[in-house]
Amino acid sequence: MRLFHTFAEDSARFDDDNLISVAGLVPVMALAEQTGLTSMLADKVAIASPRIKSGSANPAPKLVTLIAGMCAGADSIDDIDLLRSGGGKNLFGGVYAPSTVGTLLREFTFGHGKQLESVLGTHLVALAGRVDLLPGAAVRCFVDIDSLLRPVYGHQKQGASYGHTKIAGKQVLRKGLSPLAATISTDLAAPVIAGMRLRAGKTGSGKGAASMVTAAINTARAAGATGQILVRGDSAYGNRKVVRAALRAGTQFSLVMTRNRAIDRAIGAIAEDRWTPVNYPGAVRDPDTGEWISDAEVAEIDYTAFASTKDRATARLIVRRVKDARYPDALFPVWRYHPFFTNSGEATAEADITHRKHAVIETVFADLIDGPLAHIPSGKFGANSAWVLCAAIAHNLLRATGVLAGAQLGMARAATLRRKIVNIAARLARPQRRPVLHLPSHWPWIDAWLMLWHNTIGYSPPPPAIN
């Protein structure tokens, strides 16, 4: 590919007041209004005693400005100035400057963060009522919980402290902040975020997990999950508080257990003839024997966890074992054991495969790290807490946008949705005072874009039921 023209130094001019670089935000923000995002923020977020009175005024449109910027790819406060460029001021009302939004965020405290967390759950329910966001939830859905450590630098970040994280399979000590997240997904739907909470970097992964699991289960049911709910988590969440929360809510659980003497005794009690090979997706068959080529085996045994406490629970301890790669030439196999505790009704191998799909929450973290959580922008912990929650709302909004854009984008990553749907240039014209967007001809994803447009701009809400 080469240039058609020879340009002069003054051939590039930033002088078009009707050109928009993020025209895809029009249907995205139409969907936000149809699901009542602005009104929820106005009803639930209130700063009664602000340090700067003008900065805390009108929090709802300021937060919507931030969420819209995140949908367009903003990963710092200054990035939302994109919305005020070109014809943006003619498309959107109430777009605030980055400095004004930053002043609002610095007013946030723990209580204001809880208000915004309430908006996250309520808006997810509204999205599920507007869009088929969780297909298959009438049969089964999954609540996954996990945390990550986002690195920060310098001495001005409130709450930043050293915590453990895993990089390339190795535990390392890193300075950062630690968001805790709970997601909802189904066998047919990509995960959406039901709850998110920012914590100090040194905070234990399981702190606050039980209450978040309870809230996520309630959100899932309000969003239409009438089938069985399975709570999944790794070893940081295989504790009696999380198990108790799942049992009280009437759900199933599948949680990794930390190895201890009782677990080791249970594993040692499993007879050798009870181990069976497990067929993971992607495995291949031996052409001679027809058996699956894999050294992974699973078995189960009844187990009573937390036996010395009032929260004792008896369920199945399912153990997966694989040959230790450090001893390939050992005379006898050397196994590594990975136990998890579950009360699901699936067969042993199927329960193991279902449990390992807990890793789907990592796709959410990847989306956030590739977007609004690329940086933790503020020095104030409250501001960063609000930033994380707005990122979760933007994630769910983009997920619903992908569903409305058609099946091919229903499970697409946020970066894909931004590239194909949101970040598209358009020229705003108003013939006979009728706004028209002129978009690029031969856009590769025109069908998906127009499907989203017709499903939002051309949407007519159903009439209210008559009693």
C-alpha cells in the first residue's frame, strides 16, 4: 500500500466541526439511556458534604461522560476529552471536561463507592431486561469470583502496597491495588460483571468475597437466572464463609481447596482403581487404542470441610492429578494433585471440566486491562474505586452492545467492539434540520453496525401491561 498524493506541510488541518471519530457511541449511549443509567446515577449517587462544592455538583452526567469515554477506549481521565472534539458537542449533551470529572472522582469515599456499586448491579439487571444478555440462564449460570493486582508506581497512590500475584506461573511480590470482581456467565453467554470492589494491594484475595458472592447471586436471579447457579472460585475462596454464602442462597459451589493434612488424608484414601482419565477440550485420541492422550486423571471422595466449626459442610472432593513434569523419567509416576470441593450433581469428569472453565473470568480482566484499567489514574483511593466501578459499568454496556449487533459480536472482546462498532468516523449533517450521520462507505462491519443502530435508535419499548 502506498500514498496516492503528495502532501504539503500544511495539508493536515484540524478544522472540521462536524466530524465525529466515535460515531458508534450514538447507539451505545442510546442503549444506556433506554436502560436508565443516568437516572440510576442521579438517584443513587449523592455527595452530601463535598470538599469542593462545584466539583461534586451533577454527578450523574459527569459519571456518564466517564463511562462513555471508557466505551470509546479511555484509560486515563484526560482521554475523555475525545468526546468534546469535532462534532461531539452537537451529538451529546452534558459532556464535561476531564478536569471537572477528575474533581468529582476525588470527592468519592467508601460510602460513595457503595452507591456506585449499587448502580452497577441495578443497571446490569436493566440491561438483562432490555437485551438477551444471559441466554441459557433458565438452565444454568455461573457466578465466578476472583481478584487481580494492578501495578502502580510512585509514592502518591493511596492504598498501594505490596501483594502477591502470579506472572508466567510464578508468584511475585508487586506493588499495586487489588480489584475484587464477581461475574455472571452461562454456557451460551460471555461474562458480565455483577460486582467490583477496589482494595489495597496487600489485602487477602478472599477478603469480602462472601458478601460479594451473595450480592452477585441476587443480581443473577434478578437478571433472569431461574436455573441452577454454580459459584466457582480458586483456593482463595475455598473457605467456609463463601461456602456458607452459597448454601444459604440455595446455590451450588465449586471451589478449590487449599492443601492441608485433612485434604491429603482424603486424597490418600482414594483407591487407585477409582482414577479415570479426563477428556479436556482439545485433547486427541491415540490412533491405535482410540483412548484420549492425556495424563490427567480425576477421582472423587466424600469429604466434610470445616469439620471443627459450626459451618461444617459435607460434599464431594474431586481431585485432578497430573504427572509432575519435573520427573519425566521416574520409575513410578509422580503426581501433582489439584482438589476442589463441590456439591454439583455432574459426573466427576464433567464437574472437573466445568470447574476449570472458571478461567473465563480472566477474559474479563484481560478486557479491562486492555481498556480502562490499563492505568490506575488517580492518587486518591476513592477516585480509583469510582474509576474501577465505572469501568465495570462500561464493560457491561459494551457486552450488551455486542449482543444487539448480532451473533458474531455477541461474545466479542471489548477491543473488537471498539474497533468495529464504536470507533468509526462520521460526518454530522442536518438537511432540513434532520440529523444524519454520513459514515465510511464499504465499512467491513456495516451489517453489524446497522443491526445495532436499528435495535437502539429504532427501538420502541413494549407498551405497559394492563392489569
